[in-house]
Amino acid sequence: MSDISPSADPNAGRREENDPPSTTEIPRWVKVFVITVIVLVGVFVVLHLTGHSLMNHLPPTQPGAP
């Protein structure tokens, strides 16, 4: 005996080529942007917590120097 009822649509959940794209799906560029921002914030936090800074890698400035 089959568990599938005769009234069940065998194509349910499948997207045809002519169907318009879903409007609820997040665009790929938004996902990439969010992931990039999260990674950059994570790097900033780790550097801040470990005491590193971009200012530590710049040459020292002398008073009166241009």
C-alpha cells in the first residue's frame, strides 16, 4: 500500500523554469556583505582584545616634524 495519497501533487515544492524567483529569499550580495562585515568586526575585536593596533605599526612622529 502506498503512503502517497492520489491527490498529492508530485511537483509540490519544485520550482519550474518559468516561475518567478521567490521574493522572500535574501540576495547573494547581501549575504556576502553581512559575512564580510561580521569577519571584519571579529578581526577588530580580536586585535583590540590582544592589545594590537594599527597605530603600533606606524613610524613614530616627532614634535615639529611635517
